[in-house]
Amino acid sequence: MSEDTKILSTTDYDRFFSPNWQRQVSRSRVEGLKRSMLTKGEDFQRLFPIIAKETPDGRLMCTDGQHRLAAARDLGRPIYYVLVREHEISHEIIAETNSLQKAWSFRDYIQSFAARNKESYLWILKMGEKYMPLPLLMISLFADKDHPAIMQALRSGELSFSEPQKVVAEDFLEKFHQLVQELAVSNPALLKAFNQPRLFAAFWKIYNTPQYHHSLMMSKVEKVGNRFRLRVKAAENVQELLSIYNYRNRNYRLEID
């Protein structure tokens, strides 16, 4: 920002808006900021003004400080802000700055980059809407990356999936969804286990076994799915699922260590 940047204030709350690449507002964080504002007065707000860019129609885009904006609006307090030019700050810098204050979750990064039409991030949201929000480990499995690598890719906006990876992932999600739905017939609590690593990681291992036949699994689950018990460890759930798959099955048995 330039040296002549001035801190401005207004109570015209309707003039402000947050870009869609910003992370979602946390009400608990807003409530905490409201307590700080009530305790420390307007000096607190002057010390930490929000950052805004003026749009051609005269509105103010809040590029940093959406929680402070919401807190001030709730309290009816003036909003203290500074205006920056388009070239002075980017959303990548904003995300990095925010990460030093309140760490962005991997879902924040997905929402942010999806709002900027990043294809792989949009695909993750699409799969989440169709089934259930995808946990980080599931995304790692689909992208064939370990935890540090997947987080680095997510944060940088460089996460990508090849078309074959998407095809496999979509097929897995559909078959896993079928499996959980059928298992839940006798144990409805399993519906909540769809995004639990101990279950989907177990099925991912079985699914990727070349000899696996999904139609056979579903027929066995229909007959003896009530025998399944969700265990603590993924490896234990592999054995639980195998015991169902291999039930009275001499010709197509699966063996996984």
C-alpha cells in the first residue's frame, strides 16, 4: 500500500460486500471480535482496519476483514477501512495473511479457488454436493498425493486431477455410496460413516484389488450385510468387508493382507 493511505470510516454498511472467493464467515469468530470491540472501543477498530477496493459502481469490496466488517455491522459501529488499488494486493496475499491470523481449512481453499473457476476445485464441490463433502484423505487418494503434497497443491491453487483419475474417483464414490446405503439398511448409523477414513479407506483398498467384483459384493451385502461391524481401524474394516464378500464364495475369493 502507498505511504499516503488513509484510514477512512463509514456506517454505510450496504456499500460493502465480500467477494465470493473469500472464506465463509465464522459466527464464533464474529462474536469474539464483537467482545473485543466492546471491551477495547473504537481504537481496536482503528488499529485493524479492513482492506477494501472500490468498484466502478462505487461499492466497496472487502478483500480482507470480513469478520471485522460483520462484527461492526452487528454492533452498529463505524467501519474503519483503507482503500487499495487493484495492483497493490491480490487474493493470494490476502489468503496468506489470513492464514497467519486464523488458519484456513482445506475447505476454505476449495471454496476460494472454486469461486475463481478452478476446474479441479469445482469438481470437488460437485462431488461433495452429489454425495457428501469429501474429506481430505479421500481427495489425497483420488489425486495420489500424500498429505503434505495435497495441502501444498490445495493452498497454491494448483490441485489438479487427470481425466482418468476423475473417472476412477466418480466410479468409486458411486459404488461406495451404494455399499454404505445397503449396509445402513440393517445399521442406519453407518450413513454417518460415509466420510470416515476408517471405512472409505478400507473400501478403497478392496475396490483397487483387480479381482474385485462390485455386483458380487452388493449381492453378499444384501444377504449378510447385518454382520458388518464398523471397527476403529481401516485395516480391521477391510477384514469386515472381506468376510462379507467371501461369504460362501469359493470361486472369486479376495485375500488382502
